Amino acid sequence: MAPKEKRRVLVIGGQFTGLFCGRDLKKAVHVTIVDAKEFFEYTPGILRCFVKPAHFDSLSFTLQPIIERSMGIKFIWGEVEELDEKKNRAKVLPIYSSGEREYINFDYCVICSGCNFNPLSPIGESLWFPVVHNVNRPQSEWKHIDERYLEGRRRHILEEYHKIAEWNKKGAKLLIAGAGFIGVEWATEIEHFFPNISMAIIDFLPKCLGPLPASAAEYCVEYMESVGIKQYYGIKYEPENKEFWEKVEMPDKADYVYCCMGVKASNYFMPQDMLSAKGPGGGKWIHMNRYLQVTGRPADGKAEGAVWGDGNIFAVGDCNYGCIISNDYNGKTATELIMHPVPKISYPGEEQALHACRSIEILDHNKHHGGRKPLYDTWWPWGAGMFATSLGPHDACFVAGANHVKNSGHMVNWWLPAALQKEIIETSKVNECKNGIIGICIWHFVHHTPVHLFGDGPLFP
């Protein structure tokens, strides 16, 4: 009997979800991962690197040795510029190319390209993720640094560190616009390492941490009050309005403002007319159906659009629309609701990656071996309700059990034990992404959970 032919899977993105897909699928198919940068970085912990640069070494590693030598799959360092759903191929600009593009053919594709983090910037530029796309780099505030390289990212971290250190010497005034968990973490990290800086944080909502439970918000408020971080809630960020600066007690304006108010799509390689017209940061997110297959824009009143191509392209994690809900949704009712909005954090991205991998296996079996099994439905994962918010290196709070309902969940851990918990999560997760046996053993059953007691998944998946 002839051996079973292995299909080709293209994975776009080498962060959490991309590495998860590669490790999960490599035994069944030929996997190729394409990423525009040469390194992995642990985004949830990157803030501390800008105030303690040595921390970056524990959060990052070069992708090629891990993906090719350890995982045994193919890695291409380059940027995907276009997906052709008819010819099943991607146009890629390799990093060392003189300008000539290459075409990568695939049988299935998983888009794990993530997102950017500053909706006020036209290119979504912020400290939290490197500027790696060719369309963005000429417009960057730090275009003199090439963050596609590990050394370029390190140079940017050092440059920002020295800039903050100079502000600390002068007793400068900084404003953090946005008091979600990113804004709170950034304000408290700066305050801990550079206590001479005068810090203020604002938010349009009546409390910090957005929709998370009141107990966690109160804990963070008390911590920030104790270290002298001024807080202003229920106030809109209007930097051109003199009254705004008077309200935040900075009549001469802040020396610098960090925007921590949300996310922005970066799906430049997709046909722009099929991306979402609405959503965080002005839209342009990838629509998907209940199986995470990429679709076009849904018709009015519908939650799912027509499948793009042959249904062999999937979008998981932060790059997709984040929910499957009719576009006439008004916050209370919807003509059609399949999945509520999922937070754009690492856990649900990896959970969706698992679901997409299962659907690819089923789809391939149905196409080539006469199977009739339905594809794998996605759901609102239980781990999407877990948030660990650092308050400097020695304090934190951990929320579990949150969902799409406002103020849901419970603060289950706080103070030093929560800070230690976050350190353990960070260290073991980086080890897992490096294909380390300790990290894999710790995290395997987090996504291969035999029984679901929380979230919207089936009890026995």
C-alpha cells in the first residue's frame, strides 16, 4: 500500500498561535510557518522590558532554530503580502530578497498574524509589538530601527529605557491614556522603576480594568493611590482641549502620553473589501464562521458570510473579528448570535488554533478519504476569562471566571502570590513556545482539556 500523502499547511505568524498550530499539526501534514520578524517575544510580559531591559532575554528567542531544528518544520522569515484563495498560494517577500516575491503553495492555511495595539495611531504603532510590516515602517516614529531583527527590537527597548530614565532625572509628567489592564500595568511598572516621574492615568469608563469585576478594580485603585499615581475616570482623552489638561491637573500638558486604549487590525495581506467594516480600532478584522473558516462580509442581519475560497483558509486569534454575531448587533439583542466577542489575549488564540487544527484534519479526511464528519465548532473558551494584571514586580491581581457579561468573574489571587503566579506562567509559557518539555507538560492539558466546567464549550469536547 502506498504511504498516505501529506498535505501542506501554511501558518502565517510565529507567535503563540502559530507555534501551537505547527506543533499540533506537524505529524499529520507538512507545515511551513512564515513570520515577518526573526524572533518570538512574550507579549504579556514585554512592558517590563522597557523599564528593565535585561528582562527581554527571558522573554524572547530566535524562531528559526526552534521551529526547524527542535520542532522539525519549515520556517520562512518574510512578510506575506497577499493571499490568493483561488490558486491556494501566498505571495511572500523574504527578508533578504532584493525585491522579488516568492509564492508559497498550500492545501490549507491558518492565519495567526495577530494585531497592533494603538487605535489612535494610523499604523497601530505602540511599544507592545514591534513594527515589522513594510507598509508601516516608513511611517514609524522609530523608523531608524528595524524591529524585524532581534537586535533591532533590543535597540528600541534600550532607547525607550534611556528616554524614561532621562524623564526620571527631570521629574517629568507622564499621562497614560487608557486604564485597562495594559495601562495599569504600564503605569505601575514605570512608577516602580522610576519613582521620580509624576504619573497620571485616565479612562473614559468609571473605573479601571474595564469590564472586569469591581473587586479587582478596587484593588488596583488602592495600589495606585498608595504609590502616588493620580487617577481620573469618566473622562475622554482630548489632547487638543485645554480644559482636558486642567481636569487631569496638567495645565502645561504632559511631557509624553502613552496610548493604551485598545487594538488595531493589521491584516494588510487580505482583500480589504472583505474585512469587517466595524469593530475595535475602526474595523478591518477578518470575518470567520463557527468553524473559524475565513468568510466574506456577512449580509445584513447575518452572523456568517460566504466561505472564502474552498473553505481551506482559517483565521484564529487576534487577527479575526473576535465574535460571530449579526452586524445589526446593538449590545443587547441580535438577529443571529453564535459567539460573543472574545478578548484579544493569548489564551483564546491558542484555543482557536486547536479548533482550527481539528477542522483541518476533519476537512482533509472528508476531501480525500470519503469522510462525512462535520467540522469542529469553535466556542467562547473558559480561559478567555482569566486576566493577570501586574502592579509592579511584587504585586498583582488575578481574575478568573470572567465572560462577556460586564463585571463578571472573581479576583481569586492577589498581592505577592499573584505576582509569583504570573512569573510562573511567563517562564513556563516561554519554555513551551521554545518546545521545551517542562513547558509542554505544564500547558498541554490547558488546551487539551478532557472536561470543560467553564466557558461555552461542550462538557466533554
